[in-house]
Amino acid sequence: MRRKIYLLVALIVLGTAIGFAQSNALIDQVLGQKKVGFSYATYLVLSAAGIIKDTATPEQAIEALKQQNWGISVPEEPTDISLGKYAYLLMKAFDIPGGLMYKLIPGPRYAAREIAYLGFVTENPSPYRSLSGEEALQILHNALAWKEGQK
Amino acid sequence: MKTKKTLLSIILIVVGATFLYSFDFGVVIDNSSSYSSKEGEGFIQENNAHLWLNLPLGKSWVFNASVMGTFSTDEDKPVLFADIETLSLKGTFPHLENGANLFVLELGRFFHKEFSGFVFAHRMDGVRMEFGYPSSTLQIALGYTGLLNKYYTSLVMSKLDALDDLDKDILLAPRRLIGTISLSIPEIFARQNLNFSILVNEDLRHLFEDVIKEGKETFDPSSGGLVDTQYFGVGLDGPISKGLFYSAFFYLGTGRMLTFVPDSQSNTGEAYLYKQILSGLGGLSVRYYLEEFFQSVASVQILYATGDSDSISYIEGNRSGNANMFLPISGNALGTAFQPKVSNLFATELAYSLKPFSGVKGFILESLQAGAKLTPFFKPSKGAMSEGEVDPAAGAGYLGTDLAVFANLRPFSDLGLGASLGFFLPNKSAFLPGKDDPIVYGQFVFSFSF
């Protein structure tokens, strides 16, 4: 419970600083997910990047993602997101440059390597594994802090 | 037919497990091109490839494997050689109810080091257990080094180890059993961390081949005995003030070494006897981080390792009485052009580095780190040290100074570059005649992972 409060506070404080606020209800749902859903992860990343409003729904986030032309295949049915695909979303949404291999072959594999190198993810950086809602929020928190540090 | 079916089943299980769980794999290639003006060295290029696999098995276990291969121009090594770098199964079990709140078990081939890194830092085959308590961590490890490819090791401690190292027909490293017990107490007071470590190094060579037995009355230059050592260490590290950190440690070295000494009970008046090793190694380093000024780091590191005034060589060189030269198993060294082991040595390293483009975000040279190191070396007592060019008959005193500049750059997360240039100016009176030339050393390294 303390970790949940910490994450919420960290996100709200950081969110206020950069001009966005996540819906608490949605964050609660994400925190409760052992394997975070693709649409929820998309909502988190796109709203944090200011591409969609924080009042949008996960379904609207998916529609917005389809319009981005990032080359990310969007699943037709509700499904979990892998760490690699989540990393790839972050790379695209926050314009993270990536390594040489990412520049040559952009995709989830080298996106996961990049976020591990930047320290956003500290546990197993396998691009094929799933991640919990709590971990997804923690990674997003680290990505936002990194983006702030680039200014 | 049955063997083929079994093999196929194993392959299917491994492949199935690989895809069932969240595995990851990759390749790292690195190159080192170096030049040393030291006699017998010259230009050496080594190209390495490492293929690694990381396979989580369920919630608690991870299987790690890595193989490495090398293409080398070093005349002391084969052109091509390879080894299993790591091969281990690691289980992590948090929240146990037996007092420890974390238990980690690792079986197989892994890299292991004691807290200072100056006595033992090497791969070995064995088992490692870690018990995490609320206020401390206890680690116990036991490993064997005799299955490692010798061209990737630095474990020479005895005369027979040294002879095997020169023999191109011998592929494996010295057969040693290494045991360590370490206790780490973080933030015991004022954010200071306390470490204790006991290491035991048991030479197992006598189980596989003949060695000189104690009591032999004639000198045999073509063979040698066993070198068994133990180390008892304590270390303290932590912050002193904002940006200022230190670490200090001391190891007491004990053990036994075969020595050919005068013996009144011998028919020849001399005999091989095992003599006690009693030695010490101490270190102190202070580092100051100045983030605001181009991420600068200034540091001073002092090392003192005891010597033995009657020792005539680094390997089994004791001539009488106890062997007082500190003998590490395998560990770090100071210097760039001149890199003696921590035996009969007093060294002070002054270093400074900065990242001149750290403030230019997104610039390709943002990660560039450049620095310089100045390391005066001294011999604290008469006798031998690891570098054969040093005159064992020369008394305690100044050996020379190693001056080095270096630069490291990681323009992309998967590409690393490094260069270093070192120059050693010897004190000629401490070196053997004809072996007292200055040493120039240069190295360029790059690594790429995918």
C-alpha cells in the first residue's frame, strides 16, 4: 500500500510539474493489474507524453496510437503488453534516440535494451516478458524523470 | 535410435522452455589493440565474441549461459581459443520465514570476488549462497578453478602453475579450491558499511600429479610444491561528507609455501620444508565527486602489500623463515604501463577525470570521459616482487612512476570506445641491468553489443 501511495504521489508531483495529471481511477486499475493490458499501457504512455488528454479512455488511446504511424502492431483483442512493446512505445512517445542497433532495426527488442541501459527497468530486461501495472508506472516515472533531465 | 530420441526430446524441452518463458539472448564483440615496449610484448590484438543467454525459469530461477571465443595475435596464446564464460542456475527466494528475508542460491560457473577486489576476483565453478537479513548479508561460496581455460585466467601462484602456464599442451587453469565467507553490514553507523571476509585457497595439484614432497633433500629446479593460502579481511567504506567517499581495508594473509632451506636433519644439509606464510595487504582510497564541474572525480588510492627480504622470486621464492610476501590469488592491480601485483608493493595513485561535454545533452560526445593518473610505485622491502625486471637484491625504495592518460566514450548504448596511453619511468637502481628501460604502453578498445 505504501508503494502504491509513493507511486501515486511521485506521478502526481511529477505530472504537475510537466503539466499533466493522470486519472486516479485509471491508475488504480493499472496498479491492480498483474500483467498490464496493451490498451492501459498505451493510455499511460500517450497521456504522459501529452499525445492524448488524461481524460481519454484506453480505447481512445488505442485509436490515437493507430494514427501515429509508429509501426507498432495494435492487437485486435484485449491482450497484455510485453516489456519490449512497452519500451518501444516509450521510445517513440518520448523521442528517445536509442542505440546503433535500434537505429538500424527499430523495434521492441532493442527498445527494451535501451530502457535497461538508461536504468528505467532494473529487473529482467527481456523484451518478451510481461510486466505488472506497478512496474509499468515505475518505468514511466523513470522515463519522465529522464525526459526532464534532457531539458 | 534411443539416444537420438532422447537428444531430440532434450532439444525440444530446451527450445520449448526458451519460448515459454521470457528469455533474452545477445552477442557482444570487443576488440583490444595494444602496444607495449616491454621486452617480448610489442603489438597485440585480441578480438573476443561473447554469446549470452538469459532464461528465467518460473518465478524464482534464472538460467544464465555465456560462451566466449577469442582471436589473438599474442604469441603466448593460441590464435583461436574459447571457453564457457558463465553457466549458472540462480534462484532468488525472498521473504523466507527462517530468519533470513532473502535467500539466493547460484550453482554452476560464475564470477566471484571478495569486497576489495585485490585478493580474489575471478570466475569459478561451484556454489554460492547468500542469506539476506534485515541488517546484514552473509555470503558463502565454494568453487573450483581447474576446469577453466587457462588463457582466460590469472591464477598462477606456484612454480608448477607457472610451468603449466608456459606449456602449450596444457589447456586448463591451476586446480584450486576457493572458499569464501563474507559478511556485509550496511550502514552500521553514520552510513558506514562494514565488511568481513575469509578466503581459503587450497591447492589440489597433489591429487592429480606428483609434487615435491616435504623432506626432499636435493634441489629440483624443474618442479615445485603446493601453495595454500588463507586471507582474513575487514573493510569499511562510506561517505565522509557530500561528494566525498572513502574505503579502507586490511587483509591478513596466512598459509604455507614449499621452501628449500638449510636443515640440520638432512643428509645434504638442506631440504624442502613447508614454511608459514604471514603477510598483509592494506588499502585506502578517497574519492571526491564534483558533479557541478563537468562531473569531475578526483581520487587518491594507497596500497601497501608486505614483502619478504629473502625472497628471490615472486613464485615460491622464499629462502628462509616465514614467507612474508603478500600473495593474492587473482585480483586487481594499479598502473597502466607498469602493473605489478599487490606483493611487496607500496603505491599511491592520484587520479582525476571529467566529462567535458556532459552539459551538452544529446551531443554524441556527451558521455566522453577523459582523465589522467599518476602512480608512484615503491618497494617496501628488499626481495622479489611480481615483475621479474625488478632486482630482488635491491633494497626498499622508489621503483618508478607510471603516468597515464585515458578517454572513454559511449556514443550509443551498444557501442563503447576506450583509449589509454601509459608511460613508466623506472628508477634504474631498483631494476636489473638491461631491464631498466622506460615502458610505453598504448591501448585502444571497442565493444559492440547486439
